[in-house]
Amino acid sequence: MPRRALPVSERGDREHEYGIGIYTARGLYGVVRPCPHSLDRLAPSTRIFVRNAREKALFAAAGLADAGLVTHFDLPDHEQTTLL
């Protein structure tokens, strides 16, 4: 099974600039680490997955998403690239 690497550059890859979609048989379920400026393109019921509580608080404080739909994984800020 081929593996897909996540972007590791500071700027990120264009392919992932709006986050990584998670799909079910019914369609889009959630987005992993979306760009805050792209949330207006998502349905209000779309779940959002972020790295840690700090990122979740940023989304909630800005009123960008319902806090009940934002899930964080309690990872440190540097953890994403070391999980590969």
C-alpha cells in the first residue's frame, strides 16, 4: 500500500493548503488542519481536526468554527513532521 507523505516545508504544498479532507461513503466528514481562511468554503457541520489545544483555541476565539466540531490530538507544535 503506497504511503503519502505530509508536507514538511514551512509554506506547505499547494495540494494541502486548505487541509486534508477525510471522506466517508456519504462525502466529506472532516478536514485535518485546514487554513482558517478556507473555512467559509466548508459546510457548517464539517468536523475540523487540529494538532493541539492551542490551535483549537485559535479557531474558537476567532469564531471560525463551532468548538464542538473541532477535535485536537494534544500533540506538541513540532510533532507533525516527526510522526512520519
